[in-house]
Amino acid sequence: HHQYLLMASEGGLVALALLVAWFALMWRHSKATASPSALKGVVLLAVVMSLFNCPFYGVGLGEMLLLLFATLQTQTDHA
């Protein structure tokens, strides 16, 4: 299974749209960071990894925390 299939089956199209929107917002906000290529790399890694695995469920908690920290850093740098 992969992350997109899990979100669509468990939460429907709304959950899938929220996941994709979260990725898109992090990509867009990466321009406001000190190193935009680092955040874009992390987002791209999560997008591709989500095609083959569930990084935000179970043992992939580390990837989720990495993305959350990157998102929070973007928000504090932007403010």
C-alpha cells in the first residue's frame, strides 16, 4: 500500500486533497526559507516515498516529524 491509497480509503477524497495540499503549501513556502532547496528536497522525498510506502503511518513517524519540523521552521522564518 502507499500513502495516497491509504488516505483515500480511510479518509476519502477530502483526506487525499488535504495531503496533497499540505505538500503543495510546503513547496510554495520553501521560497521563504534560508535554504529553499533543502525543504524542496524533503517535500519531494516525501511525495515520492508516499507512492511506495506510508511514511506518515506506523514506523514512518520519523519522516512525518521531519516534515513537521520543516513546516514549522518555514512558518517561523516567514513571520
